[in-house]
Amino acid sequence: MEIILVLIVILGLIILFKVGGVLLRILLNMILGFILLFIVDLIPSVDIPINILTVLVAGFGGIFGVIFLLILSFIGII
């Protein structure tokens, strides 16, 4: 009986670490996107407004979201 309980705990920890690793990567991507958005906003030639839409794009998109915002800014859409 104890062996089954130990196996269930080990299986639960393995699942927790796999899901936790994915969540940690998503969280780091969001933080990096926010930081990069604020750094890009400091560049004088780039005019990306800091509003809820751009923060969401940078947060969910990370580096690619900020690159997307840069492209839209250079085109003149935002």
C-alpha cells in the first residue's frame, strides 16, 4: 500500500514540475516582453505608446510581440 502511495506522489511531482516549467517559461517571456517594451520606448526615434493594447501584445507575445509593435510603429499603424 505504501509503494502505491509513493508512486502516486512521485507521479504527481513529475507532472507538477513539467507544468511548472511551462508556466515559468511563459512568465519569463511575459516579463522579458514588458522590459523590452519599456526599453524600446526610451529610443527617441520609436514612438510606441504605452497603453493597455501594447502592454498586452508585449506581454503575451514577448520578444516577438515587441518586434511586431516595432513593425507597426515604423509602418505608421500605431
